[in-house]
Amino acid sequence: MAAVLSALFALLAAVGNATGTVLQRLAARTVPAGDAFSPRLVRHLVRNPAWLGGIAVVVGAAACQALALVLGSLVLVQPILVTELPLALVIACALARRRLPAAGWAGSLSVAVGLGLALAAAAPSGAGTEVSSATWVVTLLATVGAITLCAAAAAPRPRGKARAALFSAASAIGYALTATLMKSATDTFDRHGPGAFFASWQTYGFVAAGACALFLLANALESGPLVVSQPVLTLGEALVSLALGIVVYGDRVRTGWWLIPEAIGAVLVTWGVLVLSRVRMEDEGEE
């Protein structure tokens, strides 16, 4: 029952994140080129009602994600967030009062079937929440280092596919780290109460990581077309979260011959994400 509730809250988080992405994308397209990757970007966005609405929805989604992580493992919750992309497409079409193209339905079906197949075959489960200090140090050094390298490589580049992909990769790693820290903080709240929660460094860590990932996402969305940024963000967050769940928490997935349907599911999800990203690009009239 806990796993079912965890999956349900993860799906609600995906709905919230999808809505937030659409609203943030609308706001990011109004940012002047000279304001990218600077404090002026934030000042510009906070004056935009669409961006503020997107943030409010994302906060609600984060609460659902936290509940999902209390009830289930990182390797169960994070892959479900891949559904953000088809959900975002549906929401974007609804706001624009346009029909969802046939390719959109095909991509959405591919993501749904692939995700269901992969999760059913993997049967993800959590091993625990106790993490050593050494593991946290290595995890933070690796993830923060990777984020820094991606952002540093993206910042000097002009607007375009490479810049969008690099900022998206940095944001994906940031969101995966956010979920990893959130898992620890919410477990502390569940076992020891609010006092221990606010005394835990992981609580402030996931807030900082989430804010950083959000800033990087804003830069990715204004840097280039969604056909580049969205697959990197969607698939990157799922893959990095899966790796962190296994390495940090010792989460388990089935191996052996189960790897075959898991791989087929992963291919279907990847194909669906690529198709959906192109549908969104054409819907928005991007080049």
C-alpha cells in the first residue's frame, strides 16, 4: 500500500512540475538576451505573473514529492517524474487551445508503456535511509562538481543547442541531488519530528540545491529549443536519481533476465521523450 501511495504522490508531483514548467517557459521566453545567467534574470522573472504562478505550483509539487519519498524509494519515485513531459505537452496545448497532434499521443503512449514496463520489471525497493558521512561527502563533491562543470561550459556560449543542453544537464543533476537530500530530510521528519527536521543539514541542502536547479532550468529554457533542453532534463534527472538511489541509499532493482524488459522500457521512454520534445517545439513555433 505504501508503494502505491508513493507512486500516486509522485504522479501528482509530476502534474505540478509539468504545469510549473509550462508557466516558467512562458516567462523565460520574455527574458532579454543580456539578462541571461545573471541576477537580472531573477529580477525580470519575479515581475512575471506566469513565473510566480509556476513557482507556486512547483512548491506544491515539491510537497507531493516529499510525501512520495517518505513512502517509497528514490528509484521508484524519480522515474515516475518522467511523465512530466507528456503532461506538460497536454497542459501547453490546453492553454494554447490547440489539439494534441498524433505524434503527441504516440509519444505519450510510448512514455507510459515504457515507464510501466521498466518499473514492473525492475520492482524497485528501498534498502534504508542511513547514509554515512563519507558517502555524503563523495556524493556532494561529485554532483556539485558536475553541476559546476556543466554551468561553466554553458555560460560563455551563445544562445543555442549546446548552451541549452549544458544548462539542462546541470539542472537535471541539481534536481536529482535535491531529491536525494529531500529523501533524507523527510525521513528525519517522519522518524524524529519537526525539530530534528529543521536541525538537519540535509533540509537546508535540498532547499539550496532546488533553488540552484531552478535557476539553471530558467537559463536552459531561455537558451535554446525544447527539443534539446527537455530530453536532457527529463532523462538526465531520472538516470542520475536512479544512480544516486542505488549508490547513496542502497536501493535495489531486479537484474538478470529482468534487464531485458527494463532496457525495452527505457528505450520506449527515451523514444517517447524525443518525440514529445519535437512536438512541443513545433507547437511553440521554435526553430
